[in-house]
Amino acid sequence: MRCVNDKTSLHKIIAGWHDAGETVAFVPTMGNLHDGHLSLVDEAKRQADHCVVSIFVNPAQFGPGEDYERYPRTEQQDRDKLAERGADLVYLPSVDDIYPDGLATGADIHVPAELNGVLCGAARPGHFDGVASVVRRLFKAVTPDIAVFGNKDYQQLQVIRWLVDEYSLAVKLIGIPIARDQDGLALSSRNQYLSVDERKQASQLFAQLRDIQIAIEQGEKDFESLSRRARQTLESTGWVVDYVTVLGADLKPAEQTHHNLVVLAAAKLGDTRLIDNIECEI
């Protein structure tokens, strides 16, 4: 496995693969890799001749007071895991390599309000502008044929789908089901912030979404009532809930005639903000 820190070296390696008619699948990450990330690497290897993984903690997607400085950096452990999993190339850029004109120019893409102004976008202004901007820069640097993302951040994946369509980017997107612990908690780098007691409680978030999913699949149509009850249950056990909601798969308001829905939630347990979602097919 090769590791590079700059776009020039990256371009040289990938251009050689493309010149040989070989395909490239890309997995962008912020590092601190867990089994969920590694499942994306496995899928990338199945989909293409070569797997490229980036590790870059993107400052442009963190707002004031968020955890950019304390976001866990575990580069050597990440490199060891990727080598063991069979990744071909790891791109470890600096902030200057991604933003050569300075970080002030970082969020140069503005996601439309219908995607940016709801759910996590409403709670974290500018976050998805930063995500879309860095993903476009990474796509330009890596020039992948395929990009693999997890479904845990459902809204983020919809933003990236918009990005690819809006800018006519020549990359195929693949979304992978959420990797979970045995009790249902979605794997996340932020789970390590939970105390022992909080970790025991954290699976409640998935349990509430699962209850909503079951109710909908059994014919319940009062989505607002289902969401309200889940929110009240979580708040009664100490969660600070940002949202629990049922939307169409396109993140538009859910209608009783929809056949594909998604149940989404974001809530804080102690100081740790967790997100999760479950898709429903009626």
C-alpha cells in the first residue's frame, strides 16, 4: 500500500492506472477508522481494480464550538488497518494541499436550501456547504470512477448525489448499509466520546427508530405522532433531541402515499451528538 500527501504524487499514480485501462474506487474519510469505514473499503475493492482512501479532517465542515480540534486523529492505526484490508493507495493531504488559496475559500459550493436547511443542516449552518466543497475537491484530485459512502449520514449522501448531478461529475456513487454494533448502535468515530453508562444507553436511539419503522410497516400513517412519541421517550431518559422525523426518501415531507420513507434522528447524549436513520418500504 502506498501513501501520498500531495496531489502531484496522487495524480501520477492514478493516471498510470487509468492509462492501463484500470478502474479506481474511492473512499473519502476523516480517519479514526472503524469497521464501518472498512466495510466501505471492502466494497470499493469489489467494485474496481484499485481502492483509494483519503484521510482528511476537513475544517470547512466544522462550525464554531464544534469538535474539530478534538476530533480523533489516529493516522498510524488507520494506515495499518487499511494495509491489512488491502487498500492500494492512501491520500493524506494537508489543509494547504486541499485549500491552496486558503481556508477562507473552502466552502465554495452552496447546497440548495431544500437539502441544506433541514435536519443536520438546520442545526449546523454551513456544514453541508463544507462537505460538498471538500468532496468536489477530493473527486477532482482522485478522479475516481466510483465513490463509496456509508448510509449512516443519509442527508450527506443526498447532498453528494446532488453535487454529482449539479456539476455533472463523472463518478458513480454507491451507498452502503449502516454498520452497527450488536445492540444496534450505528458505528461512528464519535461513539468513543461516550462514557460507559452513556454507551449502554446509546442503543435507545436505534430502538426508537426501529419502533417507528415497525409501526409504519404495519400501516401507521400518523408520522408526526410517531416522531413525537419517540422524541418524548428519548427526552425522558436524558437525551437532548435535535430531531426525530419521518421524510420521503428524497428528504421531502412524507406523504401517506409515499412508498419509500426514511426515519431520521439526531440527539445528544451527554456531550456527544449521534445521528441515525432507518429506511422504510411500504
